[in-house]
Amino acid sequence: MSGWVGKVATKRLRALTTFTVLATFVLALASSLLSSSPSQAASPDAPAAELVPLLIKFRANATATEITAAVRGSGGVVSRDLGQLRTKVINVPAGARDRILAA
């Protein structure tokens, strides 16, 4: 019985370690993407033409057409596509950032 319990504990530890490493990787990637262009940081009095990056994660069943329509509808432009994470980095007008994040 103790052999079985040990195997379950090992699998759980391995899964937890894998999750922690992946979460750290995603956070580091997001941090580097957002800090790579400090000149585009949004300020309250930023002009509407200034673009700010947003990380957008789409549903697994979202079609390419739906994703394109959502990006264009927000006035955004895709700057990076993180396909395996179903996430895109889009640049949107600074004035629309809060409205897009609230949606």
C-alpha cells in the first residue's frame, strides 16, 4: 500500500512542479513583452494615436474569423501570436485600453 501512495505523491509533486514552471514562464514572458517598449506606456493624458500592448487569451473554440473580428473591432493590431497559449499580444489605442479590458 505504501508503494502506491508514494507513486501518487510523486505524480502530484511532478504535476505541481510542471505547473509552477509553466506559470513562471508565462509570467516572465508577459512581463518581458509589456516592459519591452516603455515608450508606449499609457498615461491619463495620452493621445488617442498612441498604442499600448495587451495580452488577450481567446477561448479554445474561438475561430480565426472570430479572433480577427474581435481584434479589428477593438481597433487593435496583432503584434505577436502565442499560438500554443491561445494568446495574442495586440496593440490598441491608449484611449480604448480601459474599455477593452472591461469587456
